Amino acid sequence: MQKKYLKSLLLVLVLFFSIASYGQETTFDKGKKYTIGGIKVTGLKSYNEQTVITYTQLREGQEILVPGEEISAVIKKLWGLELFSDINFYIERIEGDKVFLELNIQELPTLSDIQVRGLKENKAAGVIKETELKKGKKVTESFLANTKNYIQNKYKKQGYYRTKVDISTKPDTTDKATNNVKVIVNIDRGKKVKVKNIRFSGNEQFKDKKLRRAMKNTKEKFPLRIFKASKFIPEDYKEDLNSIIEKYKENGFRDARIVKDSISWNEDNTLNIDIALEEGNKYYFGDITFLGNTVYTDRQLSSLLGIKKGDTYNGVLLEKRIADETDPDAQDLTNQYQNNGYLFSNINPVEVSAKNDTINFEIRIIEGKPAYFNNISVVGNEKTNDHVIYREIRTKPGELYSKDKIIRTIRELGQLGFFDAEQIKPEIKNPDPNSGTVDVEYSLAERGGSQIELQGGYGGGGFIGTLGLSFNNFSIRNLFNKDAYKPLPTGDGQKLALRAQASRFFQTFSFSFTEPWMGGKKPVQFTTSLSHTVQFLFNPQTNNADKDRRFLITGLSVGLAKRLSEPDDYFVLSQALSFQHYNLKNYNTGLFTFGDGFSNNLSYTVALTRNSSGPNPIYPMQGSEFTVSAKLSLPYSLFNDVDYGNLENLEEFQQKDANGNFLNANAGLPGEPANLGPTLEPGETPVVNQGRVDQEKFKWLEFYKIKFKGAWYQNIVDKLVLKTQADFGFLGAYNNDRGIIPFERFFVGGDGLGNFALDGREAIALRGYPNQSLSDIDGGTIFNKFSLELRYPITLKQTASIYALTFLEAGGSFNSFKEYSPFELNRSAGAGLRIFMPAFGLLGIDFGYGFDPIPGTTQRNGWETHFIIGQQF
């Protein structure tokens, strides 16, 4: 474009000094001012002449210098539109002091139709979408060249190394008055080029197999290769050549180099790679001395460096111990200084001598003066109020600079869930070594803070509908401010959730509210929730719900969670007080021996949590999280003067006939159950009204419940993450005469979704088995579970985070400590997919294979499919 502009400008100057137009000699005085007598535009096909003249801002009667800046500015302005292939000004004629101008323009053709040949229809549509091949686009030679290069590189990255692309244009004859063209893109991908052989020469220290293994991307063709194809991609191949040299440097061969590498083709469309090496000698670390250090002693720095005299030379390790660019939290020398204020420090390892096979180093350190945070700013938050963000920021104005605090701030902002964790970028601004100050600006990209849950499914004998609304960045103080509804009051970081679920057999309604900074000054989280559930008993005669036989549960909880500063500020101490009222109305099942009655559950929960995982809460790549919790009721049996071991012998809990006589449990009448026997005789056992006994035992639930959960995230390579997790739970009783309550139990197996958890039960996921199939019908009182999960992201974009996973897990459920065997487990393995969309939360599917039989069977369980909604394993 610049060349065309210079060409036209030169042409204008030449023409202004020459004879112009129609073969008539027209002369003008150089540098004289003329009045524009008229302007005409030629060469136009799709634009209006008057529109172009108006855009030039030249007008009839205007005084201009010929030649002069006005004409040059018009040409530059027209080139800036990128609509024309040629622009020329001519002097048509001169009449006295008037000059008549002609502007000749050659329009760029406009793309009216695109044809992609050589690909299937869906692939062709993808190419059109990825490039700028859009109708209405102005077609230039550079545009066509860039499009060709993009397509070739796209398929080379997929292994089609010999891709050929030809792009041609032809006039669109459907409308001859326009300047439209059709673009035809011919693509010949050819076959995928695979690597048949990778051969090395000159290597004595490492076998070919080990060097091939060092090449992470380029692999030989092998039928059983699954995770890494043997396609040839030039960019990846160049990276692998560097990896080979790094392999040598890690093992002492500092001078190793690739003398030559070449590619040869085979008749079967495969290629051979030949790499000639020169290994050089093996070296060792000699003396390592530190220069310029005053803040830390040589001993401290040497301990952190971790390299001793006599160790095999490892150039890669040395670089990482100085500054590990792959790990922002690395324990290296640079972070040691930068986490303690020395932003302007510079650490440089220098080889000072190499004698025989020993290399001596000096670690030269320029410490600089300590730096302090000055201005801290945030950009990109349009909905979230500033105070919600600034209270999570660990870098405070006036405090000593710390790289660790910047990294911690990224994690804390990502954990809020209001921003795309992958796009949180801190920018160091205005670093001033003289004043020792630095500004930090955090760039954020907001994502939807609210989620809607709308589900329909079949289960429990009927259709189940769910409607849930979760507002994760709510502002309750603006609840009555109509101007704040856009469409809802947001920005204060509070969470408000409403959920309703119903079928023919049950209805559940719940409400919860969370204020993460109660009072606004300290990180004390306040949470409250309210729920109500009605369960109807199944009537086998009508095959429907019996509305006269129901089980009602009403629950209320209030909790506080405080962030601690010791042992570190990743710890949170949470406490909650909860109450559930269980009301049974003509509801007889195997779990409850009383069909009419109630139970109350007043309990206190205390939990200690440490969560350092992150920085993305949806896809953590490092850190850990663990929780130890205890849920406790009051020990009522210590002060209510009830002898629970003797309840069955008390007259008030024994069965009587219509005349008030006690019934005999030992001898039933023919055809009648034993507890409907004749009137009690001396020495005979009375019938116990077990329903009334259990009603007394469970009027106020007495129990304690201990749980542990620990998860660790390890970044293996790139974004491949290994998650290791262990879970344990135990439900116990203070008084053995009362026994363990029939509520709050553990049900192991399946997807972990507790749609019918109406009795306080906990559904423990264990894939590869049916839901709740690994516990007794009444649930277990002890469980443990272990899992390994390997994850890799497909995309972590703001619109949707998607990752694939494979897993191994094992777990078991037990009824008492006498039965407890921590390694008697049901094992499974499988693979799955997770999709997180801000508007809908987490969705997923898992395919798990159970290697062991479920209780009561003899065959291994085999494959199970699990759908995941709203929770992670």
C-alpha cells in the first residue's frame, strides 16, 4: 500500500510539471495558487462521484497550491480507506487562475462469492469461517497471499506437510455494472506425512531410543502409538532439535551440537529424518562463587541453588535454579530476591574458567534497592464493584514489592468466580529504580456471574423437573434500587441461590444467601440457608403417589467462616449451626419403624479447610485443598435421665390389646404374626412397640460425624494435571444403647448426585457402579475412597471451559469399625469429559468400568455411564 501511495504521489508531481489531458498543451506556474474550477472523478464502478468528491474535502472555488500539500493529503487519505488499487490526480485544463482536476480511481474488486474445492462441505465451511473470506471483502494481492499461507500452515500443523493451495479470482458476470469477483480456493492436502525413521549418527553417550524419547513432538510411525501421532510438523521438529541438545546439556555435555539434519522422502509418502551429532566432552561443576550479594549470605544462596562442586554439569538445571520461567512459584534465586522487595535485582551466571572437564562459575548479582508498591489499579470490571476486587488484592500501596503477592492476587481474583481466570493479567508499570517504586495494573475480563439450572429427567418412578437460579455476584443492598436492575442488582460479590425440584413423589424448595465479607472489613463469610421437602409414599395399587402418606423435612442453617493468618492465610475456620425437623405422617418404610412421629436434628459443625489450589477454580493446575470437619449434636442422654437400654421393658412401650391387656410375643395364633399373640401370661415376653421405642430414641438425634477430604493437583507437563484425592467419613454414637441414627449416613457408588437425599444422607460418588449400590440399604457408617484423575484441557476460554479426563478410583462402605477394612475396596477406571459454561455451571459425562462385583452378586459390574450436573469429583 505504501509503495502504491509513493508511486501515485510521484506521478502527481510529474504530471503537474508536464502537459496533460486530451493532447492539448496546458501549462501552469509551479508553486502558484489556483482556484479549483471543477473536479470530476473517473474510473468509479460502485461508488457515487459526489460522495468521493465530498470525502476529499476539495470543493469548487477553493484556493490550492499546485503542486501542494492539499493534493498529497487527499491521496494519502484515499489510500487509507484500503478500497482502491490505484489513485491518480490529473490537471484536465487551466483557464486563467482556475484549475480543473480529474481524479482517476481504480477500485479494488469486492468479494461476492467463495468456492472452496478439495474439502468436504463442513471442512470447507470451517476454512471460510477461520479466514476473512467474507462477502463484501475487498480483494487485494496481499489478502490472497495471506489467506494462502494461513491455509497451508493450518494443514501443515495437522500433518499434511505437502498441502498445495491455489487461489484464483474471476469477474462476477451476474452484475456487469459492479466490480465484484468470485474467489476460488483449490486445496490439495495430499496425504498426512508420517515419520518412518528417525536416525542418529555421532551419538555414543545416548542410544537412538533415548534421543527419540527426548523429542516430545516428532515420533516414528508405530501402530500402537495413541497419544502422539507420528506426523511431521516443521515448527515442532525445530523445537525437538533443541530438546535433543538440552538432553545433552542436562547430562554434562555442554558443547553438544547438531552438525546436520536432513529429510528424505520414501515412496509410501513417509519421510526419514537423519540427525548428525557432535557430543563433545562431559563436564562437571567446579567452584561456584557469589558476587555482589549483601542481603543473603553465600551459604543461604548456595543452599537455595542446590548445586555442589563435582556435580555433573547441567546447564538446564542451572538456568532453572537461577530463574525458572516455567514455574512462577519456583524456589529459585530470582524469586528469593523478588519476593522480598528486590524487583530491580539481576542475577547472571558467568563461566569464569573451564579447566580440563571442570567449569567454574561466578553468580553475579546486582541487588538494586528495595522496591515498594505505589499505585495499584484494576481495569476491565464493568459489573463488579471496585471494593469487592480491592479487598482480595494482596499488593497494597506502600508495601514492599513481592512477586509472590502478585501471583497470590491472581489466584484470589480467579477464585471469586466473577472473572475469566485465564485472562487475569498483572502489568508492571512505571518501575523506577531511582525512587524504588512500581505500579501494578490488573487487567480483568468479566464473565457471567449468574447461572440457571433447568433440567428434566426420569427417575424414582416419574419425571423430575428442576429449576434453579444462582446469582453469584449479587448486591442485596441494591435490592430496592430500581436503577440497579440490569437485569439484577449485581457487583457486591454476594451469592443468592433459589432452587425448586419436583416430581410425582417429592417436592423440594431451597434458598441460600452468602455474604463473603460480613461487615465489609474482614474476610468473615456469613451463610444462611432454608429448605423444605415433602416426600410422598408410593401406592402400589394406584401406581401413583399417596398424598395422605408423607414425609416432611424442614431445615435451617446459619454459618460463619473466617480466614486465618496462622499457620498461613490459606486456612479457613468455619462453623455452622443447623436444625432439621423430620415429620412423618402415616409414612411407614423399612428405614423408620415409626410411621407417625418426628425427629429433630440440632447440630454444630466445625471445619478447618486449607485451599491453595488454582489459579483457575474450574481447572486447578497446582496446589492442594483439604478439609477436616466434625458435625456434632448435643449428648442428650447425659442429662435427660432416660435409660435407653431398658426402653423395651417399660410398660409405656409395650403393646396392648383393645382392653388394655399386654400381648404375648412368644406364641402367635395360627396364621398371625408373633406380635399379635394372646394376652400376656406370667413369665411370658411382652410385645414391644418398636415404633414408639425408636420414636423415643430418635426424638432428638444424638451423633457425631467426622470427615476428611484431601486433594492435590500436580502439573505434569504443559497443562496436563494429575489430581490425587482421598476421602474418609465416620458416623458414631455417644451412647451405644441409643445406637447409630438412621439419618446422616453414607451411600457409596455412582455419580454422587443426591436427588433423593431426604434423610440427611450423603451420596459418595464412585464411578463404575450404580448409584448408592456399594452400601447397605440403610447406608454405611464408615467409608473411604481414593482416586487418581489425569486431566487435560480442550479449551479454557471464557465462553466455555472443557477438559477431558481419565480416572482410577476405589472405595468402600462399612457398617462398623469391626467390619472396617480400608483396603477392601471396589475398584474402577474410566474416562470422561467436563464442560463448564458460566450460565449453566458444570456438566459432564463419565464412562466407568467396575472391576469388582457389587454386594450380593458374583460378577464384576462392568461399564456404567454417569451424567454429572453441578459438582466435581
